[in-house]
Amino acid sequence: MDKINCFKAYDIRGKVPSELNPDLAYKIGLAYGKFIDAKKVVIGHDVRKSSEELSNALIKGLNDFGADVIDIGLCGTEMIYYATPALNADGGIMITASHNPPEYNGMKFVGKSSVPIGYDSGLNTVEKMILNNDLPKSNPNKGNIAKKDVMNDFINNLKKFYDPQKIKPLKVVVNAGNGCAGLALNAIENNLPIKMIKIFIEPNSDFPNGVPNPLLPENRQATIDAVLSNRADLGVAWDGDYDRCFFFDERGNFIEGYYIVGLLAKSILKKNPGEKIVHDPRLIWNTVEVVKNSGGMPVLSKSGHAFIKQKMREVNAVYGGEMSAHHYFRDNAYSDSGMIPFLLIMQLMSEENKPLSLLVEEMIQAYPCSGEINSTIDNPAKKIKEIEKQYSSGKIDHLDGVSVEFDDWRFNLRMSNTEPIIRLNVESKGNIKLMEVKTEELLDNIRS
């Protein structure tokens, strides 16, 4: 065996117990401890049935290596990103499968200062140690476990990103999807002048209202219905480990993550004029225009959290945004957050005295987009080459998959890291019909 199935490009993810189980979690604890030479590690977990058992095994592995563990318990991924530097730990591990079905679980890893550890930056070494049975012997000086509640410190730390005085008494539907976001929403509620209409707020490992993944259209209806029936100003829904949040305007329309990147860039540049903003290459025209008009400098990066975080550190960017609803902040250890965008969008709506529909309307008209469309096909690499050849009269870029640009429309086509899937994004300059026609045309070519 030269591969462990659950080791992926950015993290660990697999079915429990066939691909990920306490035995493997224990070995991961030993190997990760050795890899980062850990003295102190922060651990947290999501609401899944298998999370606590995996957490206990992982902690035992770290303790047997000789590392002390600070267990922050049930939490969101961004609380690990916050707590690792705040508690001066050598690393942090979040046990979560985010938006995957209930039978899955996984782990996300960071090193010191919450620098991400993915397959190419360490998980490959951890995997090799486990496969070769090259694990450190149990240390006679075992590490200790300390349980710590960091929720109040985490909520207080968010204050550096927003000003509650500038937020109007909005009526906001918040949908935690029975994941972990409800704990943070309950904790921050008293700091905000808004009226929260809470749905699916209780963490529940059975996910009785569907897996918390608002990217699936079938999971959006509950938020839409609550916005309309309560005549709310805004709807916000989170995924399971709440490192991503998704927005609905006062009419119940789901807002593409692409336009949220533009809004957040605008909001952040108000306080940080002239700073750099990193964005992914899937959809770019709106972001570039908004950033330049707001006095910032747009910087293009390959998509994926490891690449965005690395590019942000390289150029000292204040914010990085991906259309997939991952939003990264320099003052948040360059890490993604699902709480900060929620706070900043409410503040921007209040400052500009406009509903969300109006804030995004101009952007949508100026640069209509298809949103990301997935196609499952046999040979994605071959298909991308074919498509590139077909559209070779455009300006071609290979930073991430293939991007092809014409005067009035462009598209990006890329492969999934983990599945035989091609992901397509199309945008045009102010011509929704052209965007729709080209999307259809490309999909016919991809799926033929």
C-alpha cells in the first residue's frame, strides 16, 4: 500500500470507520506530533457522531508522542485558526468533515501561526510514517490534556473586524444547519443590535434538516422561506464547521459567492485604503473592477485555501476571497472565517443604507456569471485540452486549469482535486444573454 485513501490534497476526509477510524487517528497523532515536533497542540471537533471518539484517539497519539493538548471541544474550524496562535501552540487540528454526509469525518491541520498543512506541505510525510510503520515510540514523559473554553475570547477577537455601533437593527435569518455555528451565534447575539431569527440552531449529529451545505440548492429553501415569511433584511446560512457562510437578500435570492468577494473587498478597503486583495481566477472581472475603484490592488492566485493563504502572506494582502465562499483575513492569521463576512456584510448594508439586493444589483448587471457548474466525465484532462483547442482564438491562461478571455466574455475550466469532475465558470461584460448562450455551448462541448 502506498496511499491511505482518506489523505486528500488539503486535509483528511473519509468514511468512518472504513477509511478513518480511532486506530488511524491515534497514528496520525503520533506522526503529526513528530512532524511538527509538537510541544503544545490545540484540538477541536465538530458535531458528528464519530468526532469525539476520533478526537480522543488523536489526543492519545499526541500525548503518547509527548505533546500537551489543549482541547477546545465542540467548535468551528475558525476557532482552531484563532486559538492556535492565541494560545501560542505549535499546531492545531480540527476534526470535521464540514459539509460532507454524516457517515464521513476528517481532519484539517495547521502549524505554528495557523499556517496550513496540506498534502504537499506535510500530510504526505505523516502518511509515509504511518505506511512504513516509522512512528515514534511512546514517550515515557506523556503530554497532558487541558480542556479550555475559548468562545468568549474568540467572540471578543472578532471586534477588531467590525463596529457594532455602525450596524443598524436589522432583522436577520441565521441558519446554522444543525452544525456548530449556532454556538457562536448565541454567544455573539448580545453584542449585536440585530434581531436574529434562528433556524436549525441546535447542533445535531443526525442533521435532521439535511447536511449543512448551503451550496446545494435543495438546502436553501428553509432559509429562503424564513426570510420571506419574517420579512427579514437578510438571510445567512453556514456549513457544518462554519468556515463558510452564504447570503440571501431580502427577496430570498441566493447571492453568488463571487459578488460577496466584491462586497467584502469594498468593505475592507474603506478601512484599509491602498491594500492588496487576493482573489481566485474562476471569475475575476467584477472583483478587479471593485478593488481598483475602491483604491486597492487586485492580486490573482490559484484557487484553494493553501494557495490563497500563501499568496496573501507573500504580498501582505489584507483580504483574500474565493467565489466558493471562502474568505480569508490577514488579521485572522490569514485564515478563512464564516463569522467575519456575516458581520462585515451587515455593517456595509448599514453604512450604505442599502438592502443587499441593491448592493449586488449593479455588480450582477455589469458582470453576469453562470456560477460554478460541475460535470462528471471520464477523462477530465483530455476534455480540458479539447476545449482549449476549440477556443484557442481567445487569450489563454493556465494559472488554474484553463482560463480563456475574449473582449466581452470569458470562462475558466478546471478539474476537481478529488473527483472525475470538471468545473465551469462563465462571465460576460453586461450581457446576460451572451453569458447564457456561451455557458450552454460550453456545457454541450464538455458533456458530448
